Amino acid sequence: MTGPSLQRTVIVANPMGFHLRPMAAFARRAAQFQSTVTLTKEGRRVNGKHMLELMTLAAEQGTPLILDVNGSDATEALEALSEILAAPTMDDDP
């Protein structure tokens, strides 16, 4: 994929961890971008656009996740997806 490749480490802030609701929001938002999206936890890389793969991360509050985006809209994707991961709740869906 052409475009920048960007990376950011984001700490899961939600007290319930990266659970079903934020995962669904993350996957839906990631699917809106042309960029490839991957999340890495302790060396395990998963496709950020696939819910089932995200579920395998089992990321609790305080877990650092590495967000990688690569493509023409990588900057926008990095910002939007980082907000979801760092949100303390899903009450105000970004």
C-alpha cells in the first residue's frame, strides 16, 4: 500500500479493558480507512479491521497496544483509532 507508515503505542484506558463495545467501534472505524491497520500486543499482531482477531488480544486496562497504519489516509486513521483505544469509556463514541 502506498502512503506513509505510522506507528503509535496507546495504553488501554477503559477500566473494562479493550472489550466488545470498543472493539466493535474500532473495527467499524478501521474499515472506513483505506490504510491497513494492525494492532500488536506483546509481539502478537492482528488485523485491526477484523473483530475476531481483535478479540484474541485480551487487552486489559493499562495494556500497551502498538497501532500500525499504512496507506494514503494513515495520518487520519492513526488519530481516529488512537482515540478509541485511549478512551476511558465508550459513552462518547469518537
